[in-house]
Amino acid sequence: MTSLTLVRRIAARPSIVFDALTTADGIASWWGPDDLPVMMAEIDARVGGAYRVRFRTLDGEEHEACGECLEVTRPVRVVMSWRWACGGDPEEFGRVSRIEIELRPIESGTELTLTHADLRNVASQKSHEWGWTGSLAKLVRYLTDVPSAHAQPTSTLSEAQLLATGARGGRVT
């Protein structure tokens, strides 16, 4: 088994980022690697609650991921099972893997760490890394479109700091 870890800095409070991870409207704004709208998003963000997200990629293929919320700790952590209901990585079809998302407050907003674990092999890891990289780029853009609505409520941050979003490269394990 293999995993991947991606880290992003987002100019929004952890509670705002958490809402984007745990509400249907939030998920619909960023899930999927390409700049296409999500076709359907459902989530019951409580331990034992289910989620389902359907999206299309630029090649015209439809993909649907689903699973169960295993841990929901507002506003710092979300853990979910993950499986492809349709489309997705053929290596992973029918298998269950695990997504862990940690949110940590930082001066400019939130540091998000996403780990996708229990992937079958390196090919699947690379495929999921591409997908999550695109999705997280959309999440960063979504949450920084209106910085004043999402920024840390402190007068010590400059406008440049509020607008700054950094991305550290993915760590693959």
C-alpha cells in the first residue's frame, strides 16, 4: 500500500475551510481536478455519515467518489473512507482507501494537509496526486476569491498577507 500527502496554505480561517470540506455547497465548489462544475455533492458530515460526489473531467468522463465520515472534529480534522462508485482509477475500483485532512491555523489563514492512504500502488498514487492537486488548487481559488469574507480577523495582517496563498509541493510516501 502507498499514500500521498499534499499541503496547501489558504487565506481563510480554519472554520471557513472546514465548512468547504463538510458541506455540499462547499464541496461542490472545489471537488474534481478540472475547472468544471461538480454535478452532484451530498454529505452528512458526522461520524458514520455518508458522502457522495460526482464530477466530470475535461476528457468528458464522469467520476463518482463516495464513502463514510470516520472522524469529524470541527474545525481541525476530517477523516473519510474513499471508494470509486464509477470512473476513477481502474486500479482502485471497488477498493476502499482513506482520506485524512488536517487544518492548522497559521498567521495568514490555514495550513491544510491532505493525506490519501491505502492506495494500491504507485500508479494509483500518481493518478490521485494529479486529481487532488487540481482539486486543492480549486479550493484555494474558491476560498481566496473574496479575501475579506474569509481572512483571519486580525488587524496585524496586511492585504498582501491575506491574499497570499502558498503551496508546498506534495510529499509522496
